[in-house]
Amino acid sequence: MPSPRTDNDTFIHRARRTQLVDTAIAVIADLGTDRATISRIAAHAGVTRGVVTYHFRDRTSLFDAVVAHVYELAHRELDTRVHTTNDPRESLREFIIGSLDFYADHPAAMAALSAIYRSPDTPRSDRAEHRSEITDLQDILVAGTKSGQFRDFDPSVMADTIRAALDAALVRIRSGTDIVGEKRELWAIVDGATRITG
Amino acid sequence: MPSPRTDNDTFIHRARRTQLVDTAIAVIADLGTDRATISRIAAHAGVTRGVVTYHFRDRTSLFDAVVAHVYELAHRELDTRVHTTNDPRESLREFIIGSLDFYADHPAAMAALSAIYRSPDTPRSDRAEHRSEITDLQDILVAGTKSGQFRDFDPSVMADTIRAALDAALVRIRSGTDIVGEKRELWAIVDGATRITG
Amino acid sequence: MPSPRTDNDTFIHRARRTQLVDTAIAVIADLGTDRATISRIAAHAGVTRGVVTYHFRDRTSLFDAVVAHVYELAHRELDTRVHTTNDPRESLREFIIGSLDFYADHPAAMAALSAIYRSPDTPRSDRAEHRSEITDLQDILVAGTKSGQFRDFDPSVMADTIRAALDAALVRIRSGTDIVGEKRELWAIVDGATRITG
Amino acid sequence: MPSPRTDNDTFIHRARRTQLVDTAIAVIADLGTDRATISRIAAHAGVTRGVVTYHFRDRTSLFDAVVAHVYELAHRELDTRVHTTNDPRESLREFIIGSLDFYADHPAAMAALSAIYRSPDTPRSDRAEHRSEITDLQDILVAGTKSGQFRDFDPSVMADTIRAALDAALVRIRSGTDIVGEKRELWAIVDGATRITG
DNA sequence: TATGAATGAGGGTTCATTCAT
DNA sequence: TATGAATGAACCCTCATTCAT
């Protein structure tokens, strides 16, 4: 008996997987990873528990699919924006604004991703693997420092900090803050933090 | 119930509680709240599970003790530093540097606190109660804006962002970054983010 | 939660539930409610503990099923008998004899019901709900007093006492007394207690 | 070190035991045997848990002491009353009225005794042992039948039934029924049940 | 493709009991 | 006498997972 989890690739199969990933995202975003049990996800999707474990080998595999899905989304919607310009400051601005737009468009997806990456117990195989799919923030920062547009800072610390700031913004956005204000405030913060001191 | 969990105050009792709180902090910091089960904490402390439930009514109560302990630590080590000056920029600087110093001194404690406050399932009774004991970052920011030392920003967004940046720094510090560099970099970032634009 | 505990209705499912309810009745009747743990019931049924919690959400739900089952039994076997006549004394006699017959047919079921209703800790959701399904003894007594067949007594005290007498008879029947003798003796007692004094 | 549970017989020792037995009675009557844990009894008595297990080898032993105490009470207050007359009907009447008086005077004691004897899991060593201390109801019944004052019934069934009726009355008395009415009603019932049929 | 059934590990909690002080 | 400390068994419950159909 061929395990459909690996080789099957029918339409229904793909549709079910997509549906379950979407549901998982919603449940994880709402309840956190721990309470996002297979039972709850199945119930939320209107299917029996067995369906989930039929399409995904195990919980780890489902959560991996969630991560992959969100990264793919982000890749599609964000990367092109950042690469429309070669100007580091412009790129950085696009990255910030674009990220916030992305959060506003897919708050659950992003929240799920954060939740998964935050909880150390949540099973996932990869982590680093997908990171590269996304615009490398650090590259932008290094380029800006080299070009003299940014002041001289530790790019890894700065990248880390900016990501943390974006994460915090996500929480606010999910609770309904004004997205326009968020963009303005956050860009002002990041701009100030990177700019050459007068 | 004349359970020692509430009224006992012998030396051994206090010592055990302290030991268990410390162990809980270590386990929570390492594994996260969900995997910080009573069993694991007990094993890590080299005692049987019963010892934990003997000294703490339940898991909630143990986690509450952890929160209280860390807040007390932070209060003692941080608050006085910030209040030595009335200058908002100086206060902010003290807050940043002091926080990082505190993280360097008690990395696990701070990580545990973060973990507890982050996970929505983790049982804890208070939350807001202790918050006020600690320096209110937002007050400093508002004061600085009023005094004209800081630019005009949304203080709640700024406070949120700074806290997120500190949280991210904590992770780096726990993995062994140079604390001096961290202080320099983070203060530069925060200073730049709040400063009046040239 | 698409748990089979609620909506499933397959043959196996019903069979298991019936089996477990029957086993629960036996164990409760033998050991009392407190010692009728899920473990013991499962062991007695020859299944693992998980099977029980799979088919019944929790212990309360299992005990509720027991209560419902016994009430349904009693309803079917007893109610019709009592209502075949309108004569209060005849009704009362049918109630006594019928109850004892029922006890003889289902001694464990009745013992379990008694045990559940007696223990205040035992979880059960309903209690009063089903009471009405069964013949209301007190109504018969009031009717008999009004019609002049019974002497003038407090009907609630009398009903309470008769029920207690039946409960005591149940214990004897379970230990193997002669059912014919029980019927004769108990009816003589109740008849004498309610009859008009010569 | 001499275990005080067995041989010690100081004043304090006896006083403590009495106090604990009294408390146990109150707790058992209120909460039932299962919830009458050592902790709760100790708390209710205002002592630590250790005190209880110091004075009583184990829970069984404490419950045994409760049983013995109540039997002794009943013996003192009830037996003499019954034996003031040789007339079986008078004796029976004294037994009924006297029992109800006793229940009214010591409702908790009697309720505790019932609770202990009812629950099969409750640890107790004796049961039958003490029964003889109390007036043997069955003897009265047999005597009355022989003397022709009572009709011809199975004395063990009748005794059992009367005891059950008294138990039911105890519950009502504990919830505050009129004791005078109870005496009247119950004696009428028992009298009717035993009397020669007109 | 789907699912009902079963399993067993593990979690938190309560409690009687033992023991050293 | 008294008690604080510790222990371990047992409880109910949740869940991920496996398997036969």
C-alpha cells in the first residue's frame, strides 16, 4: 500500500493538504502551538482526526508544511518589492513597509510562523533551511553601511533587532492597530537607528 | 489545609522553595514553559515529583513564584539605577544598559520570565500586578518627548519596540555574545531611534 | 472535536459503550463508586484504560450513562406494571412486587444506581432529571389516603421509608435471599404500615 | 521509642484522641468518608497532619475509633431506655423513639457511622464486633412474635427494614425536620408493620 | 481516501504514609 | 508530643500515533 503522504499527488490530495495547512495556521495563530493539537485542527477543518495523520506523517510534518507555506507566501509577496531598487535605504524601507503590508494581509500566517519559531518544543525539522528563501536583511544593511548611507553598526545585531521590532509590530497589527501609523512609526524608528548621526 | 505550601516558614522550607524556583527558571529558560513539566523540574533538581507538589500547591503556584522572584530581582537591580537621574535620555540609557547588565547577570531568569509571559497557556495568576513595580519605560519616553530631547513618536510603539529589541538581545546574550558590544550597539540603535532628526 | 465520544454511532461503538456501561455497573455495585476507577473498570472489561476515555469523554459521562441505562431499564420494566390499575393499594402492591422483581432481575444495575445517588462526590450531571420518568410513589400514597384505603400519614415520610425499605431489600436480594419470601414479607410490612388501623 | 498509638495513656493523649475523633465525625458527616481526608480532618481540628497520624496508626484506625465512639454513645443513651420494660411492643417503641432522640442529639455522630458503614471502600476492621453492644432489635421482635403481640413475620427482614427506616429518618432529621412529627410518623409505621392484622 | 478504534506515554494533582528531628 | 519533609501510588485526563477496514 503506497503511503499517500509521500508520493501521491492527486488533485484531492493537494487540496486537502492546502486546506489542512490553512486551518493549522488559523488554529496556531489563535491558540498557540501547544493547544494546536491534531484533534483541534481536524475539528476546525471539519474533518476527522484520521484525515490529518493520513495526509501528514505526523505533527512535525504538518508544522513543517505550515512553515514552508508561510515562507513561500512571504517570498512571493516580499522579495520582488525589495529587489526593485538597488538603493540600500530604499530597499530597507521597502522591506519594512512590505513586511508590515504582508502582516496586514496575512496576519494569521505570520503569527503562526512566529509561534512555531518561538516555541522550542514545537517539532520542526528545518528552521535555517528556509531562511535564505527570504530577502536577506543583513545583506541590505551591509550594503548600506558600505555605501555610506548607513552608519557603522554591527549588521547582525541590527538585523536581529529589526526583526524583533517587526515581530512586535505583528502583534499590534493582529490586535487591530492602524497599519498606516505602524508603517510611519516603524520606518521612522528604523531609519533613525540606521542613519548617519547628524 | 495546614499544608506547608502556604504558611510554613522553616529554613528548610524556604531553602527548598528557592532551590525549586531556581531549577524551574533553568528548565523554563532551556526548554520553554510547556516542556517545563513538574516531572522534569523535579528531576533536574534531583528530587522526586512529590517534593515539588509538596512545596507548591500546583504548577501555577510554582510559576507564579518564578515570576515574583524575577521581578523582585529586576526591581532591586534595575529600578534604582534608572531613578538616579531625572534626565530622560540619561534614564533611557540607564534603562537599556541596566537591562543588558541584568540579562548578563541573570540570563536564565530573564529568559524564563519572557517565556512565561509569552505563552498564553502557561498558568499564572497575576501578570499586570508586578508590572508597575518596574520602571515604566513609557513614562521616560513621554518625558523625553515633552522635554524636547526626543523626537515626536508614538510612545507606546516605541516602548514596545525597545522591549522587543531587549528581548532579542537577551537571546544573543544567552548564547554568549560580548556584553560590552551589545550595550554599545543597542544604545546606539535606541539613541538613534529616539533622537531628534538632524 | 470530532471525538467519537459524542457523535459516532457505529455498531462497534455502541457495542463497546454497552459493554463498558455493563462493566461499570458491575464494578460500582461491587466496590462502590469511589473504587470504581476508570482503571478498574477497564481492567474488569479486559480493555486498556484508553478505551474507556475514548468512548466516554470522562468519568462523569460514563457514570451518567450508567444512570441513564438503569433508569431506562426500570422505566421499561416497572412503569407499565404500576399503571395497569387505578386502585391505589393495588398500585402500591405492584410497585413493591415489581421493584423487587426488578431488583432480582438486575441486582447490580440497581445497586450501582443506589451507590451513585448515595455518594455526594460521585460526578453526575442530572439526578432530578430522570426521577420523573419513574412512577411517583408519593402520588400513589396520596391517592390512597384520599380514597380512604390508606390511613392518614405524612406521604413524604412514608415514601421515603418505603424507598429505604426497598433499598435494604436490594442488599439482601443481592446476597441471595429467596425472592418469593422477600416479596411476601415486604408487602406485608408496607401493607400493614399504610392500612387503616382496625 | 514507644509508639504512643498503642500504650501511651496520658491525659493529653486521651484528650487529643477524643478531639480528633469528634472532628473526624463532623467532617465525615459533612463531606462523606472519601473527602474526609486526614488533611482535612487535621485542618478542621486546627492541628497539623502529623498529629493525626501520630495518634492514630493510620486512617483505618481513626475510622475505627469513630465507629467505637458512636457505638459507645448509642449504647449509653439507648440501651437503658429499651430495657426499662419487658413488654416487646413497649421495647420496640422505646427503641424507635429513643433512636430518633439519639439522632436528634447526635446527628453528626450517627451520620458519620452510617457513612462509614455504607461505603465499602472505607477502611474499618470490625463491623460485626460492635453490633452486639447495642440493643439487639431482632431479639425484641422475636419476643413480640412469641408473645403474640406482633404478627408472624421474618424477624431479620423486619429488623433490617426498621433499621433502614431509621437511617432514612436520620437524613431528614439532619436537614431539620420536626422531631416530634418524625417520632409520631415513624412509630405509626413500625407499629402498623408489626401489629397483628385486625 | 478516509476513518473509527485502540493504545500508551505523559501531565497535573491528591493523598496516606514513613521518618528524622 | 508534635511536625515538617519526603515519597510514591493512584487518580483522571489529553494526545500523538498506529492499524485494520
